[in-house]
Amino acid sequence: MDEDETQKQRLKAAVHYTVGRLCQHIAADCEKQITKQTIAAIAETASRQCDIFAKDLEAFARHAKRHTVTVDDVKLTARRTTALYNYIQQKSEELALNNQELKRKRNAAKSKSKDMEAEENELED
Amino acid sequence: MANAGNEVVFKKETVAKLLTRSFKEDKTKVSSDAGDAVAEMLKVFVEEATRRAVKQADSEDCDTVDIEHFEKILPQLLLDF
């Protein structure tokens, strides 16, 4: 199971890295220093919190008789604090809009390149 | 390094892998949007943790945020999430 362990370590390192950057950013913003020990503790807590999220999400999806976790499931995990729930609600709406925009642009680009191809083929003939 | 436009986020891949590792069933998957939402939840969690610890350090007149400051705010943080 060495591969598994390696992946676990890699994930922990990735989390630690991002958490470190976030913490430094906020501490600098508040004009404070933050110890490495504290960052490590926050990273560890975040990993554990993610584990709790995962188990909740799986349970919610299962309850809805689904195999795929959706945004609605994630919103449920934010139910305890109203401010958090509203924030995630807002963010997920923004994400949905962004994705729609991206899709539209991609489709526009696709049909453009198809038109150009058709033109080229005509010229070649 | 501190750019106003540069936001620190959790990578989608990392989040997806973290979640699937903790799932009890192999069949359970995560939709792309859900992955983004969880990344956002984690980011808020870390931000909240840091800001509360900073506030605690502040209330104790410390310039450095130490692990004890984090430990003091941890219980309420976990309850709020």
C-alpha cells in the first residue's frame, strides 16, 4: 500500500501549501506574524474538516438516491450558520453563471472554426 | 508576491482527490460544480480559522499568532461549521 501512502502524503503537502499561502496572506493583511506551527495546525484541521465534509456529502447524496455529489449537497453542509449558507448559495450561483458563459464562448468558437473549415474546403476545391 | 488580483484557492484536483479518498463507497463521485463549492467551503474555513486566531492574538496584545491562539478559537469554529 506504499502508493496509497505516497498519495496521502502528497495530498497533505498540497493542502499545507495552499493553507500556508492563505494564512500568510491574511496575517500580512492584519499586520501580524503567524508561526509555522499554527499554520500546520490549521492545515491539519482543514484536512480533517474535509474528511467530515466528504462523509456528510456522501450521506446526503445517498439519501437522495444518487451516486454523484451535487452542489445542493454541498449547500446542506453549510446549513449550521446562516451567513455561511447564504455565502455558499451566492458563490454557487456565480459559478453556475461563469460556467454558462464559458460554454457559450466555447460553442461560439467551435461554430466559428467550423465555418472557417468549410470556407477553406471550398477554396481548395 | 501579494497581488490584489491574485486569489489563493484550493486546486480542484486536490479537493476532488481528498473527497474521494474519504468516501466509503467506490461508486460515489463528485460533480464539477460541487468540487468548486467544496473548495470554496475549505477556503472559507481556513480564512475563518486564521482571522479568528488573529483576533484572539490581538485581544491578548500579541503581534504573533501562536498555536495557543488557534487552540482557543478552535472549539467554536468547529461548532460553527
